[in-house]
Amino acid sequence: MRATILYAPGHVRVESWADPSIERPTDAIVRVVAGCVCGSDLWPYRGANPVSEPRTIGHEAIGVVEAVGAEVERVRTGNFVVVPFNHCCGRCVHCLAGQTQGCVELAMTASGQAELTRVTNADATCFVLDAAPDPAQHAAVLALSDVLPTGYHAAVSAGVAPGSTAVVVGDGAVGLCGVLSARRLGAERIIALSRNPQRQRIATIFGATDLVPDRGDDAVEAVLELTDGVGADAVLECVGTGESMRTAFRVARPGATVGFVGVPHGTEIPWSTAFRNNIGLRGGMAPVVRYLPELAPAVLAGELDASAVFDLELPLEQAPQGYAAMDERRAVKVLLRP
Amino acid sequence: MRATILYAPGHVRVESWADPSIERPTDAIVRVVAGCVCGSDLWPYRGANPVSEPRTIGHEAIGVVEAVGAEVERVRTGNFVVVPFNHCCGRCVHCLAGQTQGCVELAMTASGQAELTRVTNADATCFVLDAAPDPAQHAAVLALSDVLPTGYHAAVSAGVAPGSTAVVVGDGAVGLCGVLSARRLGAERIIALSRNPQRQRIATIFGATDLVPDRGDDAVEAVLELTDGVGADAVLECVGTGESMRTAFRVARPGATVGFVGVPHGTEIPWSTAFRNNIGLRGGMAPVVRYLPELAPAVLAGELDASAVFDLELPLEQAPQGYAAMDERRAVKVLLRP
């Protein structure tokens, strides 16, 4: 197959690579119809995570089931599926409690930016669509594999409730999906922290009622001013740096929760704020499989559309240009078509 | 008045000091019937917090109202009151939301280990008892000023629910009150991490069903073994060090919450565990005023008794010996009688 291969920081190539195969009888192989580049793919690309040997990359994909293992019963060859980035067994105590990201057999999509990808525990993991969606819906459906449920997880974890005021820290694709999700959960006021005109535009389309271009102390002051000095009922932290985490805690009203969805890198909690104001922290890896039965029908019905985060679409062969565009913040999120 | 004065790390004296006075018309002055030493008093005593000048110390007290300001209406001279360590106005947006620890006029009891202490916003802050309690109940009632509602806050923040399994990290007075509170909230299994025989004994009296004397990796392994590899439904973190916080996150089952109630000092969250397992963090300073209407009647009825944490009672004049006993872990918590 043709696949995007990560060789070293700053160095991705599209080349021929061994096809994935059924390794366990519960596996499926999916022919990718659309994949994309995630903000977290930029970590190894930027050298934040080590790259020990060349490997396939990409964990978001939709496509058509090409083959299934002997024990796969529900998913059939020819099905059009959303492939959640995190695969789960559906049977362990954590899956049964809805904590699919804590599955004892947790595995990840490993070649979403390629022609084929392997899905473990396919019956529990794949979300099967009744029919192949119209190509015009591919971007919206692709968002279900990670970025939309991840933004939704930030909003759910933060406890966004009808009529509430939410602040979204971070204007990447996940943050923007956080805005969209906060609106879906009924937030009356959604304050998006963004200084980039294009991202501000998407945030507004997704439901942001206020835009704050400041950072650090100025951002905190601006949010407090917008909320009559009270702070936000819910805060979505979609960056993961020390500064963004501090900002998130400081704009939260006492008793509020910061919902976080990225792996913070060396980030400390601002303890004295957390302590006095009783600001909670909740989130982490999104339980995508848990959310899809709720989110997918809304997407397919056209009620929930995150496709605007894909502002650049390229053929798979041009994946390196896609990485460069995201790295240089020329694009929010790049969709790749094999 | 006679008062305990902190001069420098390791150096407290009981001596004559200026009486507190009504500074604002909403203040009250309480004649202390019983006060005590808190684990957090040991921070400046041990040099963890700077001591810039000699000052009174102690933030836990019960007593009789000696004087009230012109605007105090509900609290009357002669009332027997519990003095919550954190005072609040009862009118601001945060108080009205139950976040009394986030009050815009937040203040603390400043001379609980003395003959007299000042209470700000007395009407909202003081919990007035119908009658002076029997001296045999003083210790149980004194626990309402901080240690019991703080342990309760750890349990509430951790989301302890009927039938659940709770782990309590920390066998200080707060941790022990956490055990008692977890039982009150209906936990079926309460695993206390303690290696001290005397504290194990109190934990058992308070409702611990299992005792784990190990620390670090061994403690995590022991808890996972006790929970069939699943982890705890709720974790009470009552220490605040890096090791205790790591242990707390690692014994929590995916989706569980760590309830914390001390100000962590330089503590980092174990992010990768928090991320994958979606372990939440919630807590901080206890909203004592919010909890007292619920806890005080139970204490007065004898249904909730944390008095066993006071394992040493001394006259106020011997406060220095009380500090030494707690510093050397010869006593769990010292009650002082002026």
C-alpha cells in the first residue's frame, strides 16, 4: 500500500509499505476513504516525542471494510465504517463502565494516513454506517474518528450544561470542536480564546459568542470582565501547555471544572487557585466508542458538522505538504485522500 | 488574653497578647472553649512556610460568643458556636452557589489556640448550637470547625457513593475523617493506607474494611489486588505530596476521581495515568459553612463522631508540647483547652 511514513522529526514521506494484515481473529482491515493529520501527529514531527525507527502514522480514518478475521461477527466486508482512533474490546470491566479508553486491550489506529489500516477488536470498535455517505459528508464523518468526540469530551468533562457560560482555551481543531460541542450541550455563552482571524471565523460559525484575542493575565482579565468578575461555569482546556492550564484554572469560577483532552507536557496545576476555588480537573483520552452512538446520528443528519476544521484537502501523496502547512499554522487540519 | 504565638520555625510560645476586638460591625468575638492543632499548622512550624513576624496561630475553635458588632443580628452573646476555619459573607455569588470557600470576603480564624478569637461575617459564618454541649462532646463538636468537614469534602469530591470502594491515602486526622466520611456516604469497602498501629486502629473504628501498610508501587499493587485489578471507585488524597498524589491516581479505576483537600506543595499530576484512565481531580479548601447544617446535627445526635482523632488533650499553656507531639508523630491531633 501507499502510506505516510514518519522517518524523523520534520521528515515524513509517502511511499510503498507492507499492507496490514489480520493478525488476530478479531481484527478487520479497512480501505481508507479519508484520513487526516492530528495536532498530536505534530509532536513527533516537531521532535517532542522520539522517533526510534520509520513507521506509519495517522490515527484518524473512515473507509470500507476490506477483510475481517474469523471471529468478527458484526462488522462485514463492504461496510462503510468510522474507525475510532482508540480501539477497545467492549467486554472488559472498563468498557462495560463506558471507560472505553481504559480498555485492557486498548490499541490505536496506526496507519490512518495510508490506503489500508488495521482495526483491532473490530466488532466493538468500528462504527458501521447504514450506507456509504455522500462524499460531501466525508469530512464531517471523518471528524467522528477523533477530533469531534475529543472536543465533545472536553465539553462533557468540563460539565457544560444548558444555559451555562463556557470558555474554550485553544483554537486548534480540537478547541474548535470544543466550541461546537459546548453549543450542542446548551451553553448560552461560549468565550473562545483565539487571535487568529481564520480560526475566530470558524469558532463563530461553531457557536462562539465572544472572542478573546489575549493571552495569559490579559486573557484572564478579559474573561472575568465578560463574566461580571464571576468566571466561567465550565472551561475546556485544549492546548496542554503550562500557560494554557494556568489560564484555564484562573478563568474558572469557584466549583467549576476544567475539561482537558491533550496529554499535558510537563504542565503543573496552579495549586493555590485550584485549592481555594475548588476547581476540578477531568478529561483525558476521549472514549470515542462510547460517544459515537450519540454523535454519529447527529452528524449524519447534518445537525452536527465539524467539517469546517478541515481547511485543506490534499491527495495522500501530498501528506508532507499537509504536515508543513499544519506545522506552520497555515492550515487548521488537513484531510488526506488516498 | 493568653494565646499561642508562632515566633519562628520550631518555636511557639503561650503568652499574653492583645485581645481581638470588633473591627467591623459584622464581626463577633468568641471565647474559646476548645481549640486544636492542625496538620497545616505544622508547615510554618517545620519551616515549610516563612514566618515574617510573631503572630497568633490556630484556626479551629468552638466557644461562647463574647461580643458582637452592631450589624450582627442572628448570632447573640452567650451563644455556643462552632467557628468554621474559613469565614464567608453568605451573600456573594460564590456563597450563594455553595462555594463558601471562594467567598469574595474569605477570611480565616487567626487565634484558635487562644482564649479569644475574632470571627468575620459572624452571622453567615458561625454555626450556633441550641445549647452548650456536654463537655464529653466537645472534641466531637470541635472537629466540625475543620478536620471533619475537610475529610468529608475529600469524600464528597471523590464522589464516594453507596456500595462503592474507596481508598484513603493518608492516615493523618484528615485522612481518618475521610474514612469516617466515606462510611457515612455509604462506601461498602474502605481501604486505608496506613502503617501506624494506632492510626490503623482509629481507621478501623471509623469504618476501614482493609488496611494497606505499603507505600508507592507496593501500595498500588496491594490495592489492585484487593480490587481484582480494577482499582477504586473513589480515592481520597489526604497528604499532598508528589508520591501520595501519584499513588492516588494509580489506585483509581478509569473514570474515578481523586478528592484532594490539602494544598499540594510542588506536586505534579501523573499526567499519562490521568490521561489514559480519565482520572479526575476535585477538591481543595472545604466549604465548611455549606456542610455544617448537614454534619452538625449528626454529630450532636452522636451518629458521627470524629473525636478519636484527638488522642492528646492539653491545657492551652502546654501548646508547645502539643506541637512537638504532633511534629514527632506521637499524637494524631492535639486538643487545647484555654
